[in-house]
Amino acid sequence: MENRHFRALMKSAESLTRSQREKLRQHLDACQSSEDSHRALNRHEPKACRYCQEKALVRNGFQNGMQRFLCRDCGRSSCATSETPLGRLRNKEKLAAFANCMREGLTVRETAARMGFSVDRAFRWRHLFLKNAVDYQPKDLTGVVEIDETYFRHSRKGDRHVRKSRHRGGKGSTRGRLAKEWVPVLIGRARGRPFVIDAVLPKMTTVAVDAVLVDAIDPLNAVVCADSLPAFKGLEQRLQVRCDLFVQGQPASKGVHVQSVNAYHESLKTWINRDLRGVATKYLSNYLAWHRLSFWEKSTVSAPDWVGCALGRQLINL
Ligand SMILES: [Zn+2]
């Protein structure tokens, strides 16, 4: 805009009424959010064709503010969101604003109110953002890795006509942990570093534990610390990794503890059970990913990073 036009605009703003000023402020916020969204999307340009995985991409103009690419191999056109969970979303100009809601950990109703969405739509967007992040697990961790299990009540929150509601989480039908009522979650944490492994397990068995840990730790350079749960016994032989396990429920020596992973359990359980009032079991792995992203290195994951994560860029646990 030319300077004289801008000065005229500023001059005319002085005569706005209070409600007009509020509308103008909202409009400017929306313009800023749209620019941030497109900038975030363009920051995560595809490195290869989404359809044939060839790297022969050339820039091919813009569409709706997004850079488009043409694949020289298959001739198909794509952009940053093609073939990702965000691909078919309308209102992509609101992605940055939505990413901010995720970063701030807003509830679905607070998000809906801020974004001008219905609650259903805010919920749908939330899980599209988290879909890819579930797999952002660490690979070949070295050093001391503490592992421990925790349990969440099986929940069908959101399903209709299931049974009488269970207020505030309720209590199990027995004092023990019946498999049908409790969902096991395995957490691993590299001591003194921000790397976190998390997984919802079908059952707390050796096979399930091994499947999670086999790629996550480097057996030659890692030491696994864990308590004396039956599923952890024999890890040393199965994964060929050094293990410092508890003996009869007690640490074998001074350095053997699982305090880092227990501290993570504490904040995870407080957030899920108290702040979110419980989550549906079918979405539990998404919430583990959200917690992992939120607590990554004192929350240095910015709104554009959140958009990148939703697009399939692993920015944490690398
Ligand atoms: Zn292609």
C-alpha cells in the first residue's frame, strides 16, 4: 500500500465507533493468522513427491496462498498438505491460530470459542493434528533409559448410550486391575535428556514391551532401568541390552531408580485424569503424543512447529 493511502486509512480509523474498531481488530487478527498459517505451511515444503516419492519437484505457482509443486516424474501437482491429515481441511488460513490453541493446551470448548468452530469441528481438528505425532518416537536411545508402566481406566467417553456415566473417573469394580477395565501404557524416558517413549499396549506382556523397545533403544549403548514387573524380566536376554532391574521391588543399587519416568507419569496422569477429566481409550495414544509435544524441552514447540508435526515432520525425539 502506498504511504499516502496508509496515512488516509489511519486517519479514517480515528472516526470509527467502538464496535467498528472491534470488528477491524478481529479482521486484522484474521489477516495475521492467515499469513502465519501460509508461512508455516510453506516452511514445511515437501521434499519429495507425495504420490511417487520422487525428488524431482519444481515450483509451480501458488494456489490459495500455498506454494504448489509439479513432479517431473509422475506429472502430478501437490502442496505441503497433499496426502497429509490436513489435506482436505477447509479454512487452512486458521491452522496457525488452531496450532496456538494446541500449544496452549486449551480445552475443546475453549478452542471452539476462540476459533469460531463448533465443538465437534474443534475436536476433529485436534485429532487430525495429533494423528502423525503418535509415531514420533525416539530411535536408538543411548545412556540410561528408565521404563515403567502406568494404567488408565478404560473409557468410552463420547460414545452414546453406553452405560450410566461414571462420575469423576469412579472406582474399578474390584481392588485389582482387571484387564478389561484398565489400559496399560508403557513410558520410557532417557535420564537427563528430553527423549520420551510412549505406547498404549494391548496387554502388559513381554511381547508388547519388546515391540515398543526394540527400535527405541540402542542395545549396545543403553542401560535400561525398570522395576521388577514380570513383563520386564528377561529383557536383558531378549533385547541383548544391559538392564538394571529392581530386585523384589527394591532398587538393586543407588543408581537404579525410575524417578524420571515416575515424574512423567505424575504429570501425564494429572493432565489426563484431572485437567481433561479423562479421555476415550481410542484416543489415548493421541493424548500421549500431545503431552509429549507439550512437555518437549520446556515447550519450545512453537505454533509453526505444531503445523509441521501435523504435516508429518518429526521435530521431537530425534
Ligand atoms: Zn510424482
